[in-house]
Amino acid sequence: MRAGPSQEDIRRYNLGALLRHVHLGGPISRAELTSRMGLNRSTIMALTSDLTAAGLVREELPRETGRAGRPSLVVRPESARVYVFAFDVGPDRLAVARVGLGGVILDRRETTRERGPFDLDEQAGILAGFARQMRRRTRPDTVCVGAAAAVSGGVRKGDGVIRFGPNLMTEEVPFGEELGRRLGLGLPVSVGNDANLAALAEHSRGVGVAVRDLIYLHGDVGIGGGIIAGGHLLGGHDGYGGEVGHMVVDPGGRACGCGSHGCLEAEVGERALLEAAGRIGTEYPGKEPHGRDAVRAVVDAADRGDIVAQEALSRVGDWLGLGVANLVNIFNPEMVIFGGMLREIYLGSAAQVRSRLALHAMAPQRERLRLRTSALGDDATLVGAAELAFAQVLADPLEVLARASG
Amino acid sequence: MRAGPSQEDIRRYNLGALLRHVHLGGPISRAELTSRMGLNRSTIMALTSDLTAAGLVREELPRETGRAGRPSLVVRPESARVYVFAFDVGPDRLAVARVGLGGVILDRRETTRERGPFDLDEQAGILAGFARQMRRRTRPDTVCVGAAAAVSGGVRKGDGVIRFGPNLMTEEVPFGEELGRRLGLGLPVSVGNDANLAALAEHSRGVGVAVRDLIYLHGDVGIGGGIIAGGHLLGGHDGYGGEVGHMVVDPGGRACGCGSHGCLEAEVGERALLEAAGRIGTEYPGKEPHGRDAVRAVVDAADRGDIVAQEALSRVGDWLGLGVANLVNIFNPEMVIFGGMLREIYLGSAAQVRSRLALHAMAPQRERLRLRTSALGDDATLVGAAELAFAQVLADPLEVLARASG
């Protein structure tokens, strides 16, 4: 255990804390900052001056307040000037966003990804190309302070290597390094699991703001999870924490891509639903329906009274509910968030999910539980990647900016 | 987000940090503290002077070092003077320990507990009586700075109410309040789940020291869990986190006391093993073998070649391995620790556990995983309760001591 911080540590911490208020909460008056941070007015003024001089925030007179006396200046993030690149590599899409300080998506590019083996050269090339296009459209005084990517797979802590990505059909790919090289910005590219980053996004800017214990479940081809426990993202020893899709819920169940049987992903994933609904497995392998549209089609059919679709959703909802009940017993979360295609599945099977919860989750663990759908939708992974990219700036605002501008 | 700490906060933090070094690591020289805490010599001297004046530590000349020059003073915890009371309420025992600063068990009392409905008056009376006996044997200058209890059940964060304790046959009991009243020390009694506190103990002083991500599994009648994630105990929203015993591993499985089916506890707990081994369920209900000795007898019989016992252990080991695999996928821990009667079961079925792990846990999550048995054994819950009781002293050493002495 190290000693407490030095004066320089404290200044750095306070600069970061103030910038985080502005970044996450938006424009805020000096008076409000004084009260929320518990610092005196002159310290707040010194901190905002430093951040203004660095070009990270600007101070403005507020609109007419209607109150007498000199109004308190409002501190705003320099969203148009300071930005990061956020990347998303999912089974069905490649996406890039240029995200300004404050979390504003300033620009974006997206393309469909064909399911098939992961070609590092090609995918990194497309993503870096998108980023270059966006950079050419920026004003000369803008500055990129970070870059991060969300990928559908397990990412080793520290070096951005995708260790396993069955739904991207890849493993052991030095993705962060390659994308960083191609971007040519002189910045490292942080890489994280997509569900982990979506959890972070919902916790920072979505339905889970101020919720210290939440579980975000992300569905695409598979089922991923991101867990916030006590306010912190659960990473695990090597960074692979949150792989709830490979929790076995039915030991006698369906084969899973991971080699095991009856994993939550095998019982609840896209393929399980589409097979149960009779939409795949019969003819034309390779041309079978897949992806979000195919899942939506089943939910829509169930809504219209299609019995087979209803039974398929009900079966999948039962397993989803059992999986959620297990997680509720283990984590005692305040909120479970359904994202990706699990949003549709949950909305179509909420009764099953709730009935399984009542059966398998202990009463004290679930009595204050809230079940919610993602507020950020398909942007959750990009928003989470942007937060990962901004993390360094928030930890040490002046140092990072000096490096990026110099 | 609040601002960084004040000078007074930093002094309090540094005093706590220094005391924590001495409390957890034992006697240590000033020179070593200087290097480990990253503070200069005069600051360390000022901090140790304050703690010495408060009677929390003492400084002594070291034994002959063989080196020239003035030796650095060694700082020791005042273990005989400053202590806490640690209580354990398990299905089969009531125990109290008087634990000195530094984690030394100075004195202890223990009695067998008959399985049956929980009588708050009686149990709190026995525990408070033990504590009084021990207090009478202390020197006049000793000071009790805290008290905490480990209980087999779910404890609400904040108020020490046992919300559910099926294995103690109780629920909704204001245990902390009642025990505090009977102790009459003017100190609140913190209460925690036994497996959570045993996890904390193994993390602080046992096999999991310096392991930031670990899962401790505790077996008695049921299966409890305590999870350290990123160095912090996973509490959950209301304090019921870690109830891994009620993760469903076999939806078609045995009925569980919680009302669900196929919980880990139902497939791996004491009753599952003894039934599979043909030792209970046939005659004399109420007089059936139970407890640690009955579990040990099955493991010993299997060791001697008893086929029925071997098959029972193998069956239970399979489910235990599946449960551990699920947790490894979810948490990516560095270590899983088997405690209570799970120590015996794991040692008797390690091959099954490992083979299930290989089948159901993803390779990257388990490649650096270590499986261990509890180092603290039956003392783990008491040691954990003592750490909970010391937590306040370590957070603010001078304030707590002033209050306890005054």
C-alpha cells in the first residue's frame, strides 16, 4: 500500500475530476462545480483556467438567469475541438465514430461485415480508411486525444490482442497494434470486449447512470456480458471477465461453439431462436436468414400470433430467465440491461424471464432489481469504446493534451 | 465526483496505510516502510510517533543486524493491548475469538450448535457470555476497538439484519443490534456473510494474499461464496452478492431449500453427498449422520476403496466442477479456494473438478487459474470477522482509538 497523494497528484486528480463532470454531465456552472466537488471558488477558478488554457473546456456567460448579481460562468466541453476515434468490430458490422469530448458523436462511418473468417489486414484497413476520411473533414485546430475499439471477443488486458473471437471466426490477433499502426496517429489503440464496453457506456451515459451494480447482457450471434460491480467494470485476472454467455444452464443442452454444451449462448443466441422458430436448419445452408432482422422477424411474427414463433420465444425466454436468475444470485445487481438483439428477445419474452426469476432467484436478491433495455442501442459499443479512449485524458488532462498537440 | 483529499484526509489515510502494513504484514522497519510507502523518513517518523502515542504500535531496536551504522527502528502492532471480538454463527457451531491488532488470536471460546430453529436470545446470550468471560481475563490497559460477526446467511448491508439463513433456520433477525446490546461495549457489531468474510480472510492472511481476483467457496450444510474482484469484496446492491450456491447447474436436478431446483448447493452440499453415498435417507431421520465428520467419513471410505463412496464423490465432484467452470467463465479469477467441507470434497474429487473445468471453462479464462484449499481452515470465518471489525480502526486510527478509550 502506497502513501497518500502528493500536491501534484491532487492537482492532477482535481483537473481530471472537474473535466469528468463536464464530460459526463455537460455544461455546468462554476458555482455548481464548487458545490459538487467540495472545493472553494478560487480553486475551481484555477482549475477551469488551466483546462481552458489547454483548450479542453471553455467558459461562457450563461443565458439570462433572471436572478440579480453577477452570474456564475458556465463551463462547457470543447467538443468540436477535442475528440477520440471509437471503433466497433461486430459479427455483422464495422463502424467508426469520431466522438467529441462530452460524448457527442461528431461523425461516423459504418459498413456491413460478411460473416466469415477475420482478415486482419482487410478489417483494420477499412476501419483506418474510415478514420482517415473523417480526419480530412476536421478543422485544422482539432486534436485527436485517443482511440479505442470494441470487438466481439475476449481481449487480453494490456496489449489489445483478441485471444478468442468465435463469432468473428478468429483468435490470437494483435488487433490493437495493427489498427494503431494503420491509423498512424502516434496513439495506442485500446481494445476491449464489446459487451464490457457497452456496459461501461450504459453506466456512464445510458440507462445505468449512477447504478453501481449492474449487469449488461449483449446479444448478437452469441451472448456477451459486461458487469459493473461496486462502480467498477469487472475485468478479471487477464481481462476476460464477464463471459456469461458460456455459463452452462443446461448440461444436457445444445452444443456450443466453445466446445461445451448447454451454454447460455447456445440456448438463447440467435441460432437457438431461429432454429426453434423453424427458420433455419432446413435448407440452403449459407443462405439462411441471420442477424438482427431475422431475430426481429421472429418477434414480429410472435406478436402477430404465429404459434411457432411464440413457442420459440417462450423457450428462449425460459433459458434467458434462468441465466439471469443465476447472475442475480451471484451478483445481487440493482439492474440488468438487455442490449443488442437481446433487447428484442427480452421484450418478446419478458413474462418468461420474470417467471424464471421468481422461481430461481432468491427473494432478497431480486426485490429491488430493475430489468431494463439498453438506452444507447446499437451505439452502446461505440460510446463505450469512446469512454475507454477518453479514460487517459480524464486521468491526466494536461499531460495527454500536451502530447497529442505536440 | 468529489475533489481530491485535504491535508487532514491525507494524514488520516497515511496513518491508516502505515497501520495496515503493520497489521497485515507484521513487524517492519521504518526504513522498509519508507521504501514501501514512498514517503520520506521524517514523514514516516511523524506517523509512527502518532500511532505510538495512541498505543497502536510500538517501536523497538531490531535484533543484531550485522550491518554497520544506526539500525532502523522496527514498528510492531500492539497486539496484546488493542483487540476486537470476532464471532462466528455457523450451522454447527458458535465461536468467539478475541483477536489482537496484527491478527493474533489471543483467546477463544467455541461450542457445538444443535441444528434447529435459531433462537436469537439464546444464541446472542451464549456469544455475549463468552465475550464477557474473555474480557474478564484481559489486563486493565487493553482496549476493544471493534466487534463483528460472520453468519451463515444473507446479511443486509448497513444494519446487520440476517435476511435469510435457511441453514440456521431463520430469517429477518436483527442480529447485529441484539448482539451489540448484549455485549454492552458501546460498539456497533458489524455482521457479514460467513463465506464473504472467509474470502476476505484468505485474501488478507491466507492463501489468497496479493491475489486481486479470487473466488472462495465455502461448504457446510449449504454452499456459500465470497468473491474478491479487482481487490474488492463483491457485495452487490444490498449486500447479498456471492450466493453462488443458488446458481442452477442442473435445471432438472434435486430440490433445494431455497425453493428452486438443481442449485449448486442441492447437488454438492452435505446432503447430496451423504445421500449419494447411501448414508442418509434410509432410516432414523433426525438421527442421521451430518456435519463435517460425516463428510470426512465418506471421503475416507472412498480413499480406502469403497465403491459407493467413490461414486458419490465423483458425482458431487462433477457438479462442483461444472459450477466452478461457470464461475471461471464469468469472473476470470486468478484463484479458486475451497473451504469448509468443500476442502475435503475437492481433495477427494480433484480429478472430476479439473476435467469439468477443461470441458466447460474457456481456455483463456483457465490457463492461469490456480485451484487451492483454504489456508485458514475453520478459522477463516473468525479471521474474516476480525478484519471486518478492524476496518474502522484502519480507516481512521486515531479517531477510533480515542472513542474506544474515552
